[in-house]
Amino acid sequence: MSIIKAEALRYKYPMQDELALDHLSFSIDKGEFIGIIGENGAGKSTLCQALNGLVPHFHKGAYGGTVTVAGKTVHETSVGELSTIVGMVFENPVVQITGAKLTVYEEIAFGLENLGLPRSTIIERVDEAIELLNLAEVRDKSPFALSGGQMQRVAIAGMIAMRPEIMIFDEPTSQLDPQGATEVFEAIETLSRNGVTVLVVSHQMERLARHADRIMLMHGGRLVAFDTPERLFAMDFSGISVRRPVYTEIVRTVQKAGGISAETVPVTLEGAAEWLVKHRG
Amino acid sequence: MSLYVDRPSVIHRLDPLTKLCYIAAAVTVPFICPVKSVALLVAAVTYILLAAGRVVTKVLPLLGFVAPVLLSIFIIQGMFMPDNHALVFRIGPLYFYKEGLSYAALLSLRVIGILGAFSLLVLTTKPSDLIQALMEKGLPPEIGYVLNAVLQIIPQMANALQRITDAQRARGLETDGRLLDRIKAFFPLIGPVVMNAFVETKDRAMALEVRAFNSKTKRTFLHVRKKHPADVALRIMCLAAIILAVVWRLVG
Amino acid sequence: MIVERKSHSTFDNKKDSHKEKGLETMKTSMWSFKLSTASLVLIPAAVGINYIGKMIAGFLKLPLWLDAIGTVLAAMIGGPVVGALSGAINNIIYGLTLDPISFAYAFTSLFLGLAVGAMAYKGWIENAGKALIVGLVAVLVASVVSTPINIIFWGGQTGNVWGDSLYAALIAHHFPVWLSSFLDEWVVDVPDKIITVFIGYLIFRGLPKTFLQQFDRQNHTDVL
Ligand SMILES: Nc1ncnc2c1ncn2[C@@H]1O[C@H](COP(=O)(O)OP(=O)(O)OP(=O)(O)O)[C@@H](O)[C@H]1O
Ligand SMILES: [Mg+2]
């Protein structure tokens, strides 16, 4: 059952000549874990924002085609309304702190207060989010006093407390240290296991390949490929630099040397090891 | 960041709106009845309330701020007010008159009273409680957000300024010396702070929007503010004081 | 009051008309109270900049306050409504946190932001010469609004030594109080406000276009 569907989606930022999204059509099923990759300026962030209404409502510009998420047409639905369907976590942890709340607990409740939910529901959901993201020991601290990884988990908690069916992560770990990145990826995994449809933009190919059901490769605003990691990383792309997981690169080097061509490649450490054992000699 | 002083007092437990009503009365009454006795009465009540709130000593620095201005009012009005006739005393060539000094006394009593009334609110109320009270009475939530955010952003920016000042000094920026050098030093200090503050605005705006910031529904407040039984009675008394003052003015 | 409460969507709800709508160049008036989130977020930054400006001026022992640079910038960037809100909120927060007297001058800051924002919108910050005129207008507005406040609270004085000396000399010669007080305030405001507006103008000129573009009052999305 598809939960996200884009048809001929195209978009241009204000005062820009080129399309930032160029005729994108795809569909994503409920519960899928989707990775989004591509070079800088490929349109990954723009695509993410086209799924939760920031494109076009926040950015304006010029827009065409349709995107539907959970049955709602994005360009006809306000960002506020979409926020209960699509959650979004951005790259910079600090700017996602609202700045109006004194404690982590209140910070997580911010979106729920805006939605006007009953107090008891808010408390229940905030407690649950704190539990899920392992934030119990910082719940009464000022959000500004946290580490980057903790702040990012607070941002995630604030979003998932709104109970979206879809969560989008736009480079959620690129400003974090390895420890923080691991914390955040673990949180994303947990959400995915709980049935949330997850989209993650990341340059961390090893992690992405391990978790993603399918990966989107974007270039120049177009969707170049959309397939399972095993198939997508087996493809050759001319004119586009695609970073693959190191394990995949090892296998592909061996394949090239041996003149083997394959439809799929292993993308994890275990997969690569198994492949190498099988193709010994 | 605030002037709030945490003390166990009745005044602290009153609703912020009740204190706003008190300010309304304490500001308007001395203007409706422009005589020293009324200004003195209002100021006296205000300082008794401050004492009840156990914050009277915290008003002293604030009074210290205005003391030089009040002193200069006595001097200037006492010597130069156009209505001056009755000489009270002279210090060498300086002549002080009754009318001017009396006017200065009225002004001073009013200022001291009004400052006290505002202090009563500010010293005994958490800013976030005041903002929430106003939002509950219809202040747009967006403005409520902005007020709360300002309270948090100022310490953040002060920290950023400290870092920038240290960095620029380490690079040899002249921060004392001739006036021209100091003026020139202004830009490398404020420039980075401004850029930092503005660069983030777009991302912050997006982050707020995805958390239903623009939602049309009535906000819920996580905190429940306790009502004090005396609130209503006190507000009625403030209103009564204003009405009484108007009547006094019309009759007298 | 204020602020967008309606859905952000400016698309027609009917899908068919969306196709036919084509390009439009609708602009919201500069007096619109419907503020975008981006404009609202500008206000805390502006108040923070005011505070920092004042701190730096004190730290460098400059003979000026320079405590309204943020208000002026917010007005130039976001227009008169954002400017006015920044000014008023600035004084309310100062009143709450530092000095209750500043509540009284909230109107002065409000009208300062309003005036600078309106003039900026009408193209008065295109060059340095015009920016100086905006500074002069700011002085005029600030002193017109401050004078009644000064008279009500302080009998017309400002607390500034030079201004108050002038005031004393004028009332001693039987000039009317309002005029003496106005000139007192004028003495205080002329250097500070003109320089504040000019610094605001210099910083504004240095801001990136991509940043300024988001405050463009374009309130629609074109159809591709
Ligand atoms: N607010 C904006 N206004 C104008 N152009 C923009 C804006 N944001 C992005 N762009 C442009 O749109 C294109 C796509 O940008 P986008 O941010 O979606 O890329 P990305 O794949 O997320 O890149 P990165 O890896 O750097 O985050 C780029 O050419 C970029 O310069
Ligand atoms: Mg991006």
C-alpha cells in the first residue's frame, strides 16, 4: 500500500532559473525504510521538504505536479496539518530547539501544545517519546545545555510525539560526532521497527545500505535511480559520482578484476564476506 | 534572564494579571488626582505590597537608577519653573522656589510609585508565567512565542558576543584607545553576532512550522497556573480605586 | 491582532482552477499584520542585536547608546510591522528583565521601527544619503513620541546632562515646556538615532540576497 506518491513533481525556488525538482514520479509503501543519496545540490533537501509541505507553502516559488502523503495532497494542505502525518528532522540540532521552552520536557511538548491536544494526552505522549529516545536523564535540563546528539534526539522526540506515520531525516547526523551519530541512527532504527515509514538523507552509505529497503539516487533535481541497495549500488552511473559502502567497493573491485558483471552486490560487511568466500579463487 | 526573585510570599502567588491590574491603578490614579497626598498614598501602598512580597530591598537599585534624574528635577524645576514666585531658600546665587519644588515632589512621588508598581510585577512574577497568563487571555500564541524566545536568546547572544570579543582581541582588535579606534572596533564585534542571529532564522522558521506553529487550533498549556482566591477581589479593588479617583476628580 | 491564522496554502482548493491560475504577481501590503514565520523569528534576533549593540557600545565606552540597531535592521528587512513589533517587544522585555522604566518608552521604539520600516519599504535605503534622511526622520519620530512621555513622567527632562541644561535654560527664559522638552530630547536623539540608523543601513547592505529574499512579500506560489 503506497503511503507517499509523487506524480510529475516539479519545483523551482523563487528567482531561480533551474528546476530544483525535475519531474519526479515515485511511490513509497507504508513501513518502508528509504535512503536518499546524491551530490551536494542534487535536490535531496528540496525533495524532503516537498513531502511535508514546506515546498511549496514555505518557500513559494513555482510548483507543478502532485504529491500525496497518506491520502492528502501536499499543495492543498497546510504545513501544520501535514505535521501530524509527516515529521521532519533537520541537519542543524540547535535551530530545531524552539528557544521558547525552559526544559527538554516542555520542548518536546511544544508541537502538541500547538495542536491543542488535551493535557493528559500531551503528558502521555511526551513521556513515551522520552522513554523511546532514552532522554529520561535530561528531561529537566535546558535544551541548550545538551550535546549535539542529545539535542538531535530531543528534536526527534518532539516530532514523533506528534505521531506522524512518516518521518523524514535530512542529514540528521552530519553535524554530530560519531557517538551522537550512532545515538541518532539507533533512534531511527527503533522508529522503523515500530512501523513508521522512514526516509533518511545521509552520506553515511554503510549505515544507509544496512537499513534501507530502497535507495533514491538524485542528481540535478532528477531521480536517477530508485531501487534496493543491492541493485542500486551494482549499477554504473556516468557523470555522477556515487559513493558506495566500502564493502561494496571491495566486492566491485574484485568483480571488475575478474570480469564479473552482476545485477546485485552485497552492501554490508557480512554480505561482502560471504560473497568473497563464495567466489574464492 | 529576569529580575524575578523567588520568595515564598502571597504576592508571588497572585495571578500576574492581578498585578497588571494593580499597575493600571497605580499608574492612572496619581494622574487622575494630581496632588501630592494621593501620589504619596499610592506609593505607600505599593511599597507595603513590595514589603509583603519580601522584595523591597530589590527595588533600591532600581530607585538608584532614577535618583540622579529626580535630583536634577528638583534643581531645575525648583530654580527655573515659569510659575516660580515664593522663594524658599538660596544657596549663593541659586534661588529655589516653593512652586517648582512642590511640582518636583509630585513628579518624584509619582515616579517612585510607578516604578514600585512595575517592580511589584517584575520582581514577583516569572516572565514565562506572565506570558502564559496573557496568552490565556488572548495574546496571539505567535507573539507569546516571540516573547519567550527573546528571554532565551539574549543570554545565548551575550555568550556568543563574549566568544567573538575574545577572538577579535586575540587578533589584535583595538578596544580601548582613541575614540575613532573604538568606533572602528564596533563593526567587527557586532557583525558576526548579527550574521549568526540571522543565518539561523530560515531554518528555525522551518523547524517551527513542522511543529504546527501556524496551527489555527487553540493552544493547550502544559502548565496549569494556580488561581489565588484573592485574585478577583483584588482586581475589583483596583478598578474601584480608579473609579473613586475619577469621582474625586469630577466632584472635587 | 497580527499573524497568519489561516492555512498557509495559497493554492485554490479546487484543483482545476490551480491549473488555470497561471502566473500572478500579487503582493501583500507592507502594513499586513499577517506575518510569516520567518518574519516572526526575526524579532527575537532583532531584540538580541539591540541588546548586544548596547553592550558593545558600553564596552567600547562610546558616547552613544546604539541600543536600537536590531529594531532598525528588522524594520529594513521585514517592514514596518516587524519593525514596530521588534521595538515594542524590545522595551517590554527590557522592562521585565532590566529596568521597568523602559516599559514607558515602548511607544518610542514602536514608532521608530514603524517609521524606518515604512521608509525602507518605499525605497529610502537605496544609498547612504537617503539613509541619513531616514535617520533624521527617525530622530523626529522618536522625539515627537518621547516628549509627551518625558513631560508626563519627568516634567519634560530626559536625564541627559546636555539636554537637560538646554531644557533648564529654555524654561528659565519662559519657553513653553513642550518645546523645551522636545529640544532636550532632540539633543539626546540626534547623534544616537542617526548613527544607529546608519549602522543599520551599513549592515543591511552587507546581508546576502538569498537571506533577504525570504522576506519578500510574495505570498503565492506560481504554477509550473
Ligand atoms: N532556499 C533556496 N533558494 C534558492 N535556491 C535554493 C534554495 N535551497 C536550495 N536551493 C538550490 O536548489 C538546489 C537543490 O538544493 P538542495 O538543498 O535540495 O540540495 P541537497 O541535495 O539537499 O544538497 P546538500 O547535500 O548540499 O544538502 C541547489 O541548486 C540549491 O542551490
Ligand atoms: Mg540538503
